[in-house]
Amino acid sequence: MALRAQDKNPFAGDAKAAKLGESQFRANCAFCHGLGARGGGRGPDLSRAQKRHGNSDAELFRTINEGVPGTAMPPNGATQQGVGMTEEEIWQVISYIRSVQAKAPAQAVGNVAHGKELFYGSAACSTCHMIQGKGGRLGPDLSTTGSARSTDYLVESVRNPSRRLAQGISEAMKEFSQEYETVTVVTAEGTKFMGVVLNEDHFTLQMMDTREHLHLFEKDKLRSLEKSRESLMPAYDQKTLSDKDLQDVLAYLLAVGAQ
Amino acid sequence: MKRETMNGAIEERFRASLGMTHLLVSALVFLALVSGAEPSLHAQVTPQRLVDSAKEPQNWLMYSGDYAGRRFSALEQINTSNAARLVPKWAYQTMAGGKFETTPLVVDGILYGTGQDNRAFALDARSGRPIWQYQRALPADIRPCCGRVNRGLAILGDKVFLGTLDAHVIALDAKTGSVVWDVTTVDYSKGYSITLAPLAIKNLVIIGVSGGEYGIRGFIDAYDAATGERKWRFYTVPGPGEPGHETWEGDSWKIGGAPAWITGTYDPATNTTFWTTGNPSPSNRGEGRAGDNLYSNSLLALDPETGKLKWYFQFSKHDDHDYDATQVPVMVDQGDRRLILQANRNGFFYLIDRTNGKLVFANPFAKVTWSDSKDANGVPVARKDASPTLEGNRVCPGAAGATNWMSPTYDPQTQLFYVTAREQCDIFSTAPQAYEAGHAYYGSAYFPNDDAAPFTGALRAIDPNTGKMKWEWKHPSPTWAGALSTAGGLVFTGDAEGNFIALEAASGKALWHFQCGASVYSSPMSFAIDGKQYVAVAAGSALLTFGLP
């Protein structure tokens, strides 16, 4: 079947194909995107109506088949690395995704403008996070987060940032991405730096301190090195950021992500 | 070396096309002999040379270095006192993407390796310069489960042997890379592929297949090295009327998996070859294949001349966690005991009597939750509630295993067994699917569990007498690199962060490391030329060699 050439899913609306696609999805995609396609540690929420890398059948097919350069999304076609799905199986997966995705683009329930004010103002998100080139560097750039992550994930990331640390650099052949772990080092001269791990291996550490300075260390030359999975980001409780204000911030993230 | 190569080439060309006078041939042979201090470059590897591989430690004649599968080099020029001074000597780039898993062979100054997408190459082992390069034109619809990989060649006579992703076995002329013969083992479109390095025994080339993720029926084949004629086939899933067939429900045996995708070992003393097998299909769903599912996840003792089964030992019965037993079965002798050591993907280290397949003991070498009891023979038994569920069931080790295909090594000097361990638990969730020929057939999903701590890895030194760990070298994240031990008191391994590392074999202390620039997905080896020892490892698209300055 020469399915790839077409722009439309030949199984569109086919419930049986969607069911087969669910099995394929669980076997091939759930590892990153979660069992229900609601997003996982590194894979975006696919139940969103809008997909960052294109939402048409043809674009979804391309994304699955060829992967997304510069991201952790690998090519999944049969002629690529990995187990590989046939064209038919990829269309089935698309049928499944269509069956679980929201009917309409997520609507911001909060106030976008106020969310932006909070982001750059009293909530101080921009101290560490950047959106479209403006903001801090210590935490992940949030320009596309709103289009990729489920609301649940975003809420959890604000209320309990240490629960699941955000993922940083993903190297081509390395299975696991670096996470935003907290690190405190004391150099041989006795200078102390605290910050986030940008990358590390057994012998070296690449970090950014809280003043956004990069430090590159050979571990055996340090007086001490302590890593922690307690995020440098404070947990925003109700007192710091009310549910309503949080909704506004999420609305802003969503609006930015949709651009 | 150059002069002799030319002499050899001239001699052959004259012989082939001109019909040489006896006198001239003699003169040329004499010329070749006077340069005899240099290695012979005729690549004539007799079966006896393979048996006696210990007599030529400068060469690496098979995937695991010797028939015992020890991945031990008797070379000691690079040792604990000078390893810190190791430097890169040369690199060879395949320029291919994906995992580069090869262990090259070295025979008399020539290095033979394989690359992604069924590349093969012969290099001047002194300089890394290619002598010939081969790449198979693969069909577009091959189904390698886990990358377009290959782990290496076998050599016998004047040929090297390659298993292909479209399930062929190919003999290449060791001097030119020309195809001498090419046989189809089975129809690849059903999900079969070959990724392992074949094993040459006597006049035979023994090979197994991959495809446990596609509902194949696994087998091990032997081919006549001279002609490519198939001499025997051992189905790792017994057919009707054969012993073990009753361990499969209904027709499930037809798609029962049990691929044999890692190179076996060979005991010339008893003329027995040992092969290991992978998961039953579907890999993570036991429903529909009630029974032990022989000979999945097993160690098989076969007669290399007939393919007849002498005995078997099954590590994980009726497996639904993808615990392939495809780890090199390492032969070790301790006093009167003739043993096989295997650190299994299921997290247990097994000591097995290789004369009869009886278990001596099994001890965990990594975190294990799938089993909490043993049967009367000491064989670990699966917990009833360890199976995948629809909602997901957290089990250790995860689907990639406590170890995998990356080679372990046994060092006869320290008498320790070194294995790459992965500490990763997964959530196993069923994903029922119907069998369809050539389609992925897992019956489940798995994904990393929600543990707060990240997954880690380690190279562990295990005392085979007790199964206890003597030391470990911790990796920041799990790795797919194997290990090499050497008479220089060293163990070499790699990590996912791209380091190639030399450790002191006795203590695990790091003596040297080199950043290769990509995760190491291969097992290192060592060779010597001109009296200089090299250590080689594949990483990224480069085969790298190291030596003393």
C-alpha cells in the first residue's frame, strides 16, 4: 500500500484502526508520551488539539516517520532507527491520536495579559525562565512549553517542581536526558557555587550558577560536589501564587505556545 | 610489510593468470620468506588457529576473543603502570548513523570490522587505512528491531562471514571484500534479521537470528564455510513431536520467538557449542502461550557438527518481561569444575555446570523484583504478580534488563567476572495485539517508572565462587558498553556519556579515560602489531584505537 504519498489518513474515523493504533501507541510511543498520550517526562501531550510540529495528517505522519530534528523525538518509520512502524501502523497511530485529542484548541481560561504581568513581575518567573528571548537562563526556556505540556503537568511543575525535574540536554546517542538537578560545589580554593547541572559525566561537570555564570569543572579537582533533586525553583503554594493567578500564568504560556 | 604484500599479490596474480614457471614461484616464495620477521598477511585462519587462539594474543580471532567467550587479552604491554599515558592512535569513520556495535577482528596486521547498515571493512591495523570496504544493498522493508546494527564478523580460511539485516549469511573474500557466497537463511519479511557476529567452528559457520519482537520462530544454523551449504538448523522453538513442544499452548510455537542473537562459545574438549536464546513472542504478554516456552531465554549445549541438543538450561520460564538470555555464555574452569558463567538480563548471576547444564547457584547482581523465590534446584522463580497489567506494573529490572548484549569479561588473573549492570526499573503494561507476519509483536508497553532518582549503571566485578560483588565502577547513567580485561591488570569499558575508561582490574580504580564524543554501544578488544599493543572500541561512527605514546 503506497500510503505515504497521500495527505489524508486512509483510516480516518475508523474505530478499529484507532484501537490497533492504541496498541501501537502503547508499544512505541507511550515510553515518552505516556500511556494515554497525555505527555510524559520528555514527550509532549498529544491530546492537545494543536501540535507544535504540525497538525495535519501529512504533518503528523512526517513527524512520526522522520522524527523532529533538535528534539528527543526519533524517526519511527520502518526504514529508520528503532523498531519502526509500517506506514499502515503509523496511520493507525494517527487514528488513535485523533480519537483521544481535544476537539478544539485549548482555550485559555485565565487572563493572558495578567499572566504575562505576573510572569515578568510579582511571580518572578522570568528571573529564571525565558520566553521568546526575554527572561532568565537558569531554568528551562518556556517559549514552547505551553504547546507541549498538559495543564496537569504545568500545574505540578509550579506547585511541586521537585516532583519531576525538567529535562535538559538530550544527546544524540544517549538514552536519558540530563535533568535540571541542583548542584553545589566548593572549588579547591574554597569558593562555593550553587546552580543547575547543564551536563555531566563521570569525570566532569558543566553547570550554571545562580548568577548565570557557566562553570566547567573536573570533578576530582573540586573540594566537594553535592547534587540534589530538590529543584532550585521554589514551590509556589497558594499564598505565593493563588489558583486564579496560576491560571493566568498558564493562559499566558498557552497563548505564547500557540504562536 | 609493504614489500611482502606486493610479493604476495604478484605471486597470486601470476599464478592465476599467467601460469608461473616453478622457478619464478620459488624465487618469489623465497623473497616472501626472507621478510619473515613481518607477519604473514595471507589471512589463512585454520580451525586449529581458532582453537589455539591463546597462542597468538596479538590477534583477535573471534567476536569474544576466544572460544571460551572471556573477552580477555593476554597482552600486557599496556598495564596498570602506564595506562594513564594511553593516547589515540588512529580512527576509522564509517560516517553511518545509529549504534556502532562492532567488535573488530585482527588477523596478522589486518583489522576486519562491520558497521551500521551491513558495512564491512578491512583496515591496515597499524594505520587505520582501508584495504577494502563493503556495504550490502539492503531492501527498504527490513525489520531490525533495535537499530540497523551489526556486531562483527567471523573469519575462517581466507573468508570473513557476515550476517545481514535481511537475514542472509555472506562470505566475503578476506583480501578483497568480494562476495564469495551469499545464502538466504529465511524470509526477512517475516521479521527476521541477523545482527550478531557468526562463530566459526571446524569448517562451519554458526549463526543465529534476531526477531523476537516480530513473532518469528527462532533458529541456529550452521553453514559450510567453503560453499555456504546449510549443514543443520536447530529450531529454538520445538515443532510437533519434538521434546519441549508441549511447553507451548496451541499453535503459539509457530510464532514463539526465542531468537539467538548473540555469538555463542565453544568447548573443543567436549566438542560442544553453547548458544543462548531470547524472549518468547510476544515479548511482554504471556497470554496465549501458556507453558514454559522452551527454549526461549535458555542456554543450549549443541553438537556443532549435527546441531543436536545435548542439554539446555532455561533462565526465565514463560517470560513476559523481555528477559532475553542473550548474554555471552562464558566458559571458566575452576579446578575440576567445568563452568559457564552468565550474568543474565533478568538480574541474576548464574553459575552452571557445563558438562550437564545443572545450576550451581544463582545470585542477584542488580536490583530484582520479578522473583522472590527459588525452586528445589535453586533456579529463581517468577512472582505470580510480576506480570504486566493494563494499568502498568513496576518491575525490576526493566525491559532493557540488568544487563544486555554488551559483553562481560572474565579475567583469569584476578579470577573475577566483570559485567555491565543497569539499574532501571520499568512499568510494564499490556498492549494486546494480534500477530501479523512481519509486524512488531510485543503485546505490551513499558516505560521508565516514576522513581525520583535517575537510573544508573555500573561495571561490577563479581567473584564467581560466591556471586558476590567485589567492586563496582558507577556510571552516571546506564550504558550499553561491554568490557575487556587484559593481562596488564586492566579492564576497559565505556559509558553512555562517551567515555572510554581503563580501570584497575583488581580494584576498579580509574587509571585513564578518553572522551569519544558519543555513547559507547560496543565491547572493546585488543591486539598488537609490530610488538605494539592497541586497544580498540567503536563509538559514534568511529572505530578508535589507543596505544602508548
